[in-house]
Amino acid sequence: MLREVPYQVSIRAWRNDFHFCGGALISPQFILTTGNCVYQRARNSLNIVAGIIHLSASGGVSRRSNEIIVHPRFDYYTHEWVEVILIAI
């Protein structure tokens, strides 16, 4: 199953490792996700977990976020523009 979605990641809160969103690994350094996932979160407050297919599974690879790159036309309140967000790990 993991071979079918090797790019899928779990986006979690750094402090308690709570999964709250998903994303796609688009390069070794970047995760693609939506604006709703990371709106008003601190740049290094995320734990990105790859290599698991069940949220309760142990293992995988974890990296802390270094930066959240918001598209300049993203608007959380209207959702009229681009909701593409990059997370640097």
C-alpha cells in the first residue's frame, strides 16, 4: 500500500504529534498542502511524517518544518484565490 502513495505525508502539531492535515511530498525539501492546514501556524511548529500508511503506526521519517511559504494571493476568509502552500523541511 505504501508503494501506491509514497508522496503522502501526515502534517502534525510539533508539541503533541497530533495529526490534523495531509500533504504531498513534491521534493526532498518541500511539502505541498492547502492554506487551511497551516493558516496562522508558526513556521517551525509542524512535524511532517512520511513513510507510514496508518496514522497510529510507529516508524516512518519525521522532520520539523523550517518555513511555511504562503502564496501571496491566498485569502483564508474568501478562498477566492490560490490555496497552495509550501512547507520547507
